Amino acid sequence: MEPWRVLGGVGLCAFPVLVAWLTGRLATRRFGFAASRALGFFLVAVPFGALLALASQLARSSMELDPRFIEHTRTLLGFHILLEAPLIETVKALLIWRAYRRGIFASARVGAVHAALVGTGFALGEIALELSRSSHPLPLAELRLLFLVPGHVLFSVGWATLLHRGGRDRFFGFVWLLLVAFHGFYRDVALERPSGFLALLVPLLILMTLSAWFFLFRFRMVQATSQRFETDGPQLLFEALRPRRRRWSVLWILLGSLVTLGVTLFFLALSVFVGNRLGADFSLLDEGSLTRFGPLSLLGLALLGAFPFSAFLIARASAARSVVEPAWSTAAAVLLVVVLFSVSEPSAVIVAVALGPVAFVLGCLGAWAGLDSSD
């Protein structure tokens, strides 16, 4: 084996260990964890990650699924969303469930730390097993494995924040299913799609990492809000996105979705014009390799830039005093784009779904910038 592959494998295995060490330091210094307890959760999860990765390989071999064949791509997507990701997240939940039932999760942050430790152990086990394979059917196998680490950690942290001493949040089941489905989609893009699609995961990872960092480190600045969030956080979110002006909200949501679609098409056309001026060849974009990263990045930046701009316009036009109408307009536009692409260009659904959460957050930020501050 080449020396650079050995060094790459050591670096890949060291990354989840580093994340687990940082998480353990957070747990011991802020929540009074014993270092042995943090180490125990991490080490227990490692063999489970390897066993589930081995089971996934055996299942794919028995089903004769190969990502190099286009006719297998949809089956692989269903395999990740309906079978692999639910099994992974179920085992993670079982590993931390005993601690939750014993009332150890004094707050949502403690549950998030437990899930992060288990997630890093799963990532290390899966990476170690994948590195033992002689080859991977798709290029950039090491980079793909690196993307698995934040996926294992962040999606688990998402549903674990709804577990605390006061009991499960009433939206726990819905949030768990949603994150499981998105984790399956994430794994499909990271492991099965052409290498150019890996760029779609970067803005999603940035959003999830910033959200986790803010929740774990910065949310203590407003103690009362933090305590209320830790007990009924999802309920607060749904209340914040509930229209207050029922008669006019629906109208502005419908009009706003049309405005969002129009602005998106304009930005995409502008990106194609600029790309052609710069010599980018959009006709070769379907190859999906990183050599086509330029055209893909132009389209991605245009798509992400359209949502905050359109939400700003909607907020100003409607004289909104909350982000409700622009936020739901962005969500409706993303859903409509996914439906249209699923009929006309199924491969484009991957782009729309991957950038959907990021577009929604950017739309909320754009709407916030355009709120009517007058009394």
C-alpha cells in the first residue's frame, strides 16, 4: 500500500478521535462528566459502527447494488433512507437510552454531548472497516469517508437535544424521523453520487455545525430563553412560524413563493451568463467530477443568493413584522422546485434537497433584514 494512503487512513481515524476528545473535554469541564464515562460511551459505539457498516456491505452485495450503474441510484437512495440510516440512528438511541431513562440528562446539552460521543464512535468504527477494503468503487473514497464523521455526529445531536430530565419532547418522534431521512439522503450523496456532488454538502455542514456550536456554547447568554428552549424548544419554533394574520398570511405566502421562484430563475440565468463569460462549460456539468466544480459552484451560489434577496423583497412589500410569510414562502418555493425536478430532472432533486435547509435559513435572515420596524 502506498505511504500516502497509510497516512491518509491514519488521519481519517484520528479525526473522529479528535472530535470525541474535544466533546469529552466539554462534557467534563461544563457538565461534570467523569472522563471515564465519556471514554466509555465513545468506545462502546466503535464496534457497533463497524458491525452496522459490515451489515450494510453484506446487504448491498446480496442486492447487487453498484453506484457506478445509473439504474441503481434510486434503489441506493431508498436503501440509505429506509434501511441503513434508521438502523444506525436506532442503535445510537439505544446506546444512550439507558442514561436518559436514569435521569442523567439534566438538560438538552447533556443529551447532545452523549449523542456526539456515540456518533464519533460510530464514525470511527465505520471508517476503520471501510479502510480495510482493498478499494472503493467511486473516486475520492477518503474524502467521502471524512464527510461521514460530521454526519454521524450532527444528525444524532439534533434528535438528542429533545431528550432531558423532564421527558421527551412531544415532537421527538417527528424530529427523529425527519433527521433519519435526511441522514440517509446525506449518506447517499456522500458515498454514492459523483464527486462533484460533495460540494453540495459543504453549506449544509456549515449550517449544522454553526447551529450546534451556538446551542452548546453561546446560548447561555440569555439564561431564561435557554432554559425555556431546553424544555419545549420545538414548540417555540412552530409557534414562531405560525401565521398571526391568517387572512393575509396565506396570500403573501402564495405570492411570495412565486416571487422566490422568479428571483431564483433570474439568479440562475445570471450565473449561466457570467459563467459563459468566464469560460465555464455548463454542458459538461452532468459528469459530476470535481473538475466541473466551477459551474456547480456558480449555480449553487446563485441559488443560495436568490433566497435571502427574495425574502427581503417579500418582507418589504408586505410590511411584515415577523419572518412568518417570507419563511413559509421560501419553504413552499423549495418544495415546488423539488416536485418539478422530480418529474423533469430527477438528478436535480439532489441539489434542491441538499440546499433546501440552507436556503430556508438564508430566507429567514433576508426576511429579518427587511422587517418593518415601525410601530
